[in-house]
Amino acid sequence: MATCSQCPVRESSICHSLSADALDRFGRAGRRQTLLAGQTLMWEGEDALLVGNVVDGILKLTASLSDGRDQMLGIAFPSDFIGRAFGTKTRHSVTAVTDAEVCTFRRSDFDDLARRHADVEHDLLKRTLGELDQMRKWMQVLGKMTATERVAVFLIEMAARLCPDVESETALIRFTLPIGRQDMGDLLGLTIETVSRQITNLRQRQIIGTPDRRSIVIYDRRALAACAGMG
């Protein structure tokens, strides 16, 4: 790869701390891959051969249940790190929700890089701890919150990731949900019917708008935060 310096997630990815020379050397070991929606990049239980950065698009992390169903564990956005560094087995499957582009490296190459560059290893630790914090947050969401609170928290999280530049409390926030309501239900521990009812309830209260099934407009951020138990 000869375009690392022009990568759209260069400043927010795990490679951001590398010097120009180190980035050039590591970039030559990388591979840009284009994934079609529905295509799986990593499979749960397989040898952990790849790691990488999401460059564009949305991916989901899933694990298989004993009855064969998939449990959704999370969502990966551009600049997020995917794969199991310093591990031998992949703990979850990684599948493209939308058409996506990823920058992948052989895990052994990345592990060597992280050992030789303390900033990368430090960033990886920070991201790992951030994921742990996120998992603890979702445990609270699933264990203590009502259905309304769960859906409201999810919408607030999506707005923060998809519209990070909107700062004004009064500005409308518009985004397209990266996953459907069935996946939302799996992630939030709710049925698809409950998810739909809660979205309808928020829309009828004029807190959000739904121009179509995937599009969300947040009209009142304070009210949505109150619904999430953050007010």
C-alpha cells in the first residue's frame, strides 16, 4: 500500500502515531480489501491470521449461540480496529453490514510492529480498555434499563459515532442506522416488535423522526437523553 499518508482514517486509526518511515514500511505489508455487504472477513473460532482498520463502511461483530443463532456483540465503524492482536483464535465473526473497505495486516506482522513501537502498543491497550468499558456499559443497558432506555441509549450512541461534528444542542441530527431492527433487537436484548414499538413511541412524542425505516432524525436531544436515563 502506497497511500497510507492519504488514508481517510489516518489520524484516528491505530497507525496514527507512526512516523512517516515506519508508516511506509508497515504500509507495504498491508492490504486494502473491499467487502460486499454480507461478506464475512473473519470467522469465530478460526486461527487469528488477520487484524486491521476499518477504512470505510460498517461491520458487525457476532458470536454463535448453542442453537445456531448469531448473537450480535457490537458494531465497527471507520477507524475502528478489528481482529485479535496477540491472540491465536478469533473470538467472534466480523461481517460487513454495508459495502466496506478494510486495511488488513497479517497478525504476526502487526504483533511485531506493536512490540517495536510503544505508541502503537499503548494505543492498542487504550482501545482494548475502551472496548471493555463499552461492554460493561452494555451489561448495564441489558441488565438494568427498560426497553425505552435501551433504544434511546442506542440512538444516542449511533448519533455520537455517525455525526460527531454536530455540537449544538438545538441542531437536528440526521443519520442512517447501520443495522436493521432485528440486529438492533439482538444487540439490545429486545424483540424486533419491541424495538419497533419504542421507535414509534419516540416518534409520536416528536423526539425523533423516521423518514424511512433506516433513517433517523433527532429533534430533541435533551428529551432523548432523558428517555435514556441521562437527563
